[in-house]
Amino acid sequence: METLSRESPEYKRCMELLPLVLDREATSDDTDFFHQHSKHWPEVLECYEKETAFKLAIKQKLGSLPAPEELLISIRNRIKQAS
């Protein structure tokens, strides 16, 4: 596996996309880009793998919990105000 410069535009883009990919908020094109290029930087790939494992462990331990009703009401009110 070839390691490329941290100054490259691909590295910078991978670092920008890392949180979006982890949170599943990246587009499919961005996710594909991240997975194709992140293999060139072991620290990016390691961070992704650790965060993914951490999220999975929490999800398995806690399961899915509903959002508190007060939070839902607050979000709905803010959306109404913004409209």
C-alpha cells in the first residue's frame, strides 16, 4: 500500500469527509471517494476503523433508544420558526 503526501488534495478531502462518512451523512459519491483514497493514509483508515468499531459497540450495548419527547417538541418548534 502506497502512502501519499498529507499535502495532497485527496488527503485533505478524505479528512473533510471522515466525519460525514462516519455519521452516514456523506453522499454515495463522497463515500466512494473516501473508501478509494483513505487506504493511502494509514492514520485516516485507522481512525475510521476505530470510530466505526466504537459506534458499533455502543449500539450493541445500548440498542436503539427513542428520542426524548421534549427534544422532539423543541426541534419541531425550531423548524416551524425557521419556516
